Amino acid sequence: MEGEVSISIDMTKYEADAAWDGIKGYVTNTGLSKDDVIGNYPGWGQST
């Protein structure tokens, strides 16, 4: 950035966003049930 910069933070939105801290979301096109997807998560990214 160059020149004068002005930044503002909407503290109401910032504080409301904190309610989502630590929550994970999954999007998949698999036919597995949600419990199977979540149960298999620890193994993702590991080579076989």
C-alpha cells in the first residue's frame, strides 16, 4: 500500500465472528455418511 491508508474494524461483527472460532466445516462429494466422513478425518493426507 502506498499513501494514506485508513482502516476501521466493525467491533460488533468482529465480536460476533468469535462465536465461530474453532468450528470446522466439511464439504465433500462422497457417498459416505457424515459420521463416516468425520471418523475418517484423522487419516486424510496420510500416504498409504
